[in-house]
Amino acid sequence: MDDNTVARTVNQWEIPKLRKQIDLSRPVVLALIRTKGITDPTKNHQVVAIGYDYEPTTKDMMVYLYDPNHPGEQPTLSMNLSKPSQGIGLSQSSGEPIRGFFFIDYEPQTPP
């Protein structure tokens, strides 16, 4: 997918799922999309979203993450959802490249 299609998909499908789960006080596992295509999926990454702030007037959103690659820090994802057809300006506070993300449906399991 091109970057604008990824942005529209994140806005339309992934943001509502993320907000719903976090509003229910449930952390959310996210797959961060950093590469195009499937040539090297190891460049992508998984994190846990633990909260968010959303400003309805500007449609700015910040998602707070737990990222095992950044222990002791609280990285964030920042975006603006006002014109998703033109992109969402997604960025990660760690400076790593990011194209989009998707919600991973996860249910904790008690070990046997």
C-alpha cells in the first residue's frame, strides 16, 4: 500500500479499535509498520499502547507506548487525524521510521 492508503486504513480501522480498548483500561499490542512490502518484515516492530491523548478541535493524537527496545523511556506515536486522505503525519518520538500500525488482537493466557 502507498503511504496515504496506510494512513486512511490506520485512521478508519485501527484508531477506533485502539481507543476502545484503552478506554476500557486494556493495553493494546500494536504492530508498527516501518517498511514497504514484505521484503524484510524483521524491520517492523511490536509495542504495547498503554494510553493516549486526543485533542478533538485539532484532531491531534498522541499514543503512549511501552517499547522493549527503549527500556526506562516512554516513547510515543504522534499523528494528526484531520485529513487522513492526505496522510496523518505519523511519527515516533524515538525517531525511528514509521508508516503505520495495526492492532493485534491479543488475549493474555495463564501459563499451565
